[in-house]
Amino acid sequence: MRLAFPHMGNIYIPIKAIFNGSSIDVVFPPLTSQHTLSLGVKYSPEMACLPFKLTLGNLIEALELGADTVVMPGGAAPCRFGYYHKVQEAILRKLGYNFYMITQDRGIMNMVKHLSNGASLWKVITALRFGLAKLKALDELEQLVHKIRAIERDKGEASRIYREWTRAIDNAADYQALNQAKREHLQKLMNLPTVSSPAPLKIGVTGEFFVVLDPFANMDLEIKLGVEVRRSIFARDLVSFNPFIYAFGLREKDRSHKAATPYLSRHVGGDGRQSVGEKVLHARDWDGLIHLEPFGCLPEITARNIMPSTKEWLPVLNLIYDEHTGKVGIINRLEAFLDMIQRKKRGRVAVCA
Amino acid sequence: MIKIGIPRALLYFQYYPMWKTFFEELGAEVVVSSPTTQTMLAQGSSRVVTDTCLPVKIFCGHVLSLVNECDYIFIPAIRSVQKRVYNCSKFLGLPDMTRAVIPESPPILDTDIDVNKGRHRLYYAIYQVGRHFTRNPFKVKRAGQAAWQAHLNYRQLMSHQGLTPPQAIGEVSAIPEAEPKTPSDSQASAQTTIALIGHPYLLYDEHINHRFIHRLEQAHCKVLTPEMVTTEELELAIARLVGRASWTYEDEVVGAGEHYLQSGADGVIGIMTFGCGPDSLMMDMVRRQATRLGTTPFMSLTLEEHTAEAGVITRLEAFLDMIQRKKRRQVAVCV
């Protein structure tokens, strides 16, 4: 069996760790690129959303590399994501690929059984734990870099260390190596020369899961921002059905759901409710919020209709992504948004004085 | 008497007889908004973000037209009417969204219909609506039972007598719907059978679809709609094509599409709106199936706010011409 997963940000690193010790051969398609997107767009229904097109492109590239089994998460959900695998399977079969698709539609136990390939339960749990440790390390690293990027003196240094650290996490073979990588790079990151004034803006980033987490999909938004990014959506939320992670991942989500209740009292699928909640929750402590979504995202459109009506006031910039690649358009709008917030902040200071 | 407003959009075509019976049993008066107009669409569009889908924009227009007409507006959040099968996000958040974009609307009667939460929660949800009219749970129960019976009659009227929802609504209630004509007179000379698939709020809203059914009938076509297939047949068709349904109204698209592609129609036309999430994938499944089978012609029409009827007419004419030519050729081959 040659197994393949679609990409989403760095998620391939923990997946690689999980399957490293097992007898399953895992094929990783090349990191999402323009070519992936073109492939996906070519074969997808035109109105499918960006994550559909990107994951389809990944799967095609993986099958070209000789994968014979692909994993595509699914399941019953109000968002289109639950339906992806059915259409993608039909598209890939039409293209003439022969493969088996594993989805949680056929039951989570079936999925685990297939993926464990007869390994003992103990081995499965050990591998899972190590994978999750890597996932946690990656998320922590990202959270740290979000802060450093805003205050570093030489722009781009933090991102460089971030890439190095990510590679080190990927290469770590055991917990010791993982900790070693952390010690080394944390030192480097903390020793970066910083500027202390003016205090960086605190901008929240929220929205649809995939676009928030995948730097290719959001065109490296966080690097371009150059402000302190606050984000509560992390890859570990994805495995929140997992009892190990449950306690970490859901706490923030629950809080924002509660905050959204006066405006959106129901779960609308995807991260719609969380988007509304974050605006309400952080109106006091953030300077602005950037809301990302792929074009046509059902839950986020509902959220975007509700967001302007909240009593809590926070500037929000909506960025909608599709297969067009106009990076400059994104940069322009980010600049205008940040300028506006900065001017507003200065105005407030002047009044106080 | 309390007046309950029901917008003539979205789920109206599926559940109106049920809702009407329920509220009238509880002693309320039901006010329905008038059929969609261009003004409603324009007003609705001005309230929501631009990439909201057309049916929701129209829904907002209908709610706006009801603002001064009633004491309450009934907008249920229909989450799930089948086990582990969910509705589109826009339906789930519909009451909250309406409240946010139309702050001047009368109080919204909302309730969560979700069969996954169990029988008790479902009954409680119904009671929650009824509580606005009476404290007596038995009265609500009676109204609920009558409403369910009305719904079953309505479904039967459509699947057994081949009526479209507006015709059936006209039959069960006294409102003069669109054109109260019997289905047979237009079909007497029918030669071609065209099956329409899509959500009822697209097929039967004459403003959205530019009087599509009327045009088909004028072209002497017999029109079949998803409601004319029994639930069992629809479920069977879904099982054949995609296994298990994921969306609440998947049977109207995938189920009916697969059913009509296999049998009973000379051509199938799928109607969807631009930006409809579920349809963008479901219609694609039907289109793929049509290509695979290669027997029944299939056309997918995507509608949006445009007002250019000619585009719709041209495509319809071309499609019908193609079917007619195909039929002639078949006859010729037989001879």
C-alpha cells in the first residue's frame, strides 16, 4: 500500500511522523504550488471552493507519484467539505487513476484499521502520540513567531528561523531530538535584535480553517502583515476529536462560540460561528481582525452577514480567496487596512494628551 | 388575532401547507408575502453581502415586504430532517442572519429542527413555537399532528397526481396560486418529456427562473419535477449514485437527477444558482453521471440576478431542438 494525503500547511510533518515507524509507504505530493493549483482548477467543478481545488491538485500529483491509496477526510457536516471526497473520487476515477480512497464516511474505526495495517494497538498509540507532539511543537512555534515577526529589527530573520525550526521538527526522530531543536532555535529566536517602539499592532486572523492554515492558499498573509498576529485557529483543532488534544484545542473555540451566541446562536458548520465570536470576544484587546475565506464558503458568508451587526466594535477586513493569484491586490488592501488602524490609533492618543 | 408572516421563498414550497395548518390550528392568521418581484430582489440584495446566494437575497426581500404586515415572522432553522444529513449553512443560520441584516423586522419565531437530537428535542422545538399562542401543550400537540397530516397529504398530492408544489398549494389551500390550471390540458399534445431538477425555491419562483416551467409548457413539453418521484425511489437513486446523502435536500438534485437520467425523461435540466455551495458539487455529480450513461441529454443552468431572459430562452431552445433532432433520428433508424 502506498498512502497519500493532501497538503494543508505543515500538517504533513506530523503525518509523516505517525507513519514513519509503520510498514506503510507514505507518498507525499510536492508542496502545494502553482502547478498544483492549475491541475486542481482544470479538473474541478468551476464553483467548488479553493480548498477543493488545491486538495484535488495534491491528490493528482500524489497519484502520479504512484500512490494507490489516498486519504480524504469527510463526514457529515453542513460545510461542503464533507462532500469533497465523493466528487473528488469521481473526478479521479474519470481521469483513469486506480486507487482506494479512505474517508471517515465509512466509519472512523474502519479508517484506523486501514491505516494501522495490522500494527499493534500499542504501536499505533505510540506513533500517534509522537505525531501529535510534533503537531503541538509546530503550533507553539508558529504562535511564537507571530509575536517576534512584529518586533524584529531585520525583517525576515524570524521567518528564516521558523523555516529552519520547522525542518528540524520534521527531521526529529524522537522526543529528545524534538526538544533539542526547540532549545537551539528558541535561543536564536529570542536573541534576535528587536525594536521596542512603536508598539506593534495586534491583528487577529480568523476565518475558514483551510485558508487560514495554508500559507499557499492565503498567499503568506501572516508574513506580509508584519504586525503581531493573534490567531486561535491551529492545526491541532483538526484532531480535537482526539482525547489527548481535546483539552487544549477546544477551550478557545468554546469561548468564542459563547461570545457569538447573542448574534449567532446556532452552529452553522465550518468556522462561521467562531469568526463572529472572535470579533465579539476580542473587540477590546485587538486592533483589527482579518477574516479569510475561500470564495463561496457557506458558513463564512453567513458569518460575514452577521459580523457588521455586533455591538462590539472592531475593524474587520474580509479577504476572499479563489484561484486568482493577484498577490498585489492582497498587499494593497492589507496596507490600506493597517494604515487606517494606525491613523485611528494615533488620533486616539492625540485626544488623550 | 396574531398575524404570522411567512416569506414566499426558500422552504415555503416544501412546508407551507404544514406551517399554515399549524398556525391556523393555534388560532393565528397566516400572511404570505406576494410572489417575488424585481423590487424585492433589489431590496434584499442591498441588505446582504454581495456573494450571498440569490435565493437568500430574495428571502430577505420577502422578509422586508412583510415588515409592516405581521406581528411575527416565522423563520425556522431547519438543521436536519434525516439522520446525520445536514442542511446548508445558510439555512442553519437563517434566523440569526435575518435578525442581523433586517433589524427592523418584527420578532422572529425561530426554532431548531434537528432530528439527530432525538424525538424529545424535536417535540420541544415544536412546542417552543406553539408556546407563543397557547400554554396548553395538548393544543400544540393537536396542531402539530394536524400539520403533519396536512404535510403528508400535500406530498401525496404531488407524488401521486403529478402536481407541482404551487399547483398543490393552490389545491390544498384557498389561495389563488399562479395559474390554477390542471396539469393535463397543457400536456395533452405533449411530445417531449423534460425533467427539471433543483431546489423548489428555484424551480417554482417564476421571477428567479424567468418562468421556466411556463416556457417549457409552451413548447409542448411535459414537465417532470423532483416532487413527482416518491421518496423511496429518490432514496434508491441516491444510494445508487453517491451511497449516502450528506445534504438535506440532496434528493431534489442527486436523487431526482439520477432517477430521471435512468428513466422517464427525454432530457434533464438542472437549475442552480451562482455560488450555491451544495449544488456546485451535487450538480457536478449528476453531470458526470449523465456523461457516463450517455443516454439522456443533460443541461445545467446557473441563474443569478441577471435580468437577461434571452440568454435563458436561447439555451432552452437549443436544448429542446437537440432533443427533438435526436428523437427524429431514433425514429428514422427504427424504420
